[in-house]
Amino acid sequence: MALNLEVEWLKPVPLRDGRSEQLIYAANFDSIPKRSGVYVFARKFGKLMVPIYIGQTENFRGRIKTHLYNNVP
């Protein structure tokens, strides 16, 4: 039995300073899809991207909001 996978790598969603929203980081949530899949939180060091956390979700936008809103200063 063959496993048939479809993989799509989306552009990274940049985080910005979230202090004006009383968050550590904020993002443009409209650019994050609501579909399911696997996501990676990573840090960029020059051209190098280093994964910090890898997760899966049924709703990217909702999950990323949860990560950001649960990390208030």
C-alpha cells in the first residue's frame, strides 16, 4: 500500500513587537490560513533558520493566536 502525501511549504509569517497589543509578539493573522497541518516556530540567525517548536493543528490561525496570546508580558 502506497502513502500519497501532498506537501506545501508556506512562506514564514513574520512576528513583530507586540507591546502595543500587550503581547510579546504579534502577527498579521489574516495572512495565516485556517486549515490543518504542521507548523514550525523558528528563529532566524542570518540565513540560518533554527526550529524552536514543531506542532500540528486543525486550524493554523487559531493555534498561532493561542501561542501568542498565552505569552503576555
